Amino acid sequence: MARSPFLVVFGLSLLVLGSPARASWEEDLREDARSLLKCEIAFLSHVNVRSFQDRLIVSAKIHCEDKRTFDAHREDENQAFVFKECTDPTARQC
């Protein structure tokens, strides 16, 4: 099946335009986890990113390579992430 050139360009545009904002907060999260928790993030789950009154609010569950899990949250792009360790890694929130 042939793909429409418009759909291919539109999809690539979304990928390129969507990447910088996510990369910024995600890199901040990875760096904060590395320095504050000694955690190398294996993957993220329960990610929630929203904009409110010119602030980017981010919350996510981080899963470290050593199997620890934490809830991570920050209210503003200029703040460090706050972490709460999970005692039950299967729970939606710690």
C-alpha cells in the first residue's frame, strides 16, 4: 500500500516537533535520579505531562535498573524533581 507524502511529512513533523520538549524534562529527570538516587532509569511509566499557567508539570514513575521504583514529580521547569520511593512497585502511585 502506498503512503501519502502528506502523511509521511506530517508524521515526521510531529516526531521532530514533539521531541525537544520531552527530551528536556526527561533528561532533567534522568540527571536528577542519577545524582540524587544513584538510579539509572531503565524505563518510565505512568507519565503525566501538562501545562498549567505557563508551567510544565511533570509526574512519572521511574523504574531503576536495580529494580527500585520511585514516583517523581515537579511543578516547574526550574525546579529539581522530588522523589518518593515505592514499597509496592506494582501500585499505580507510591
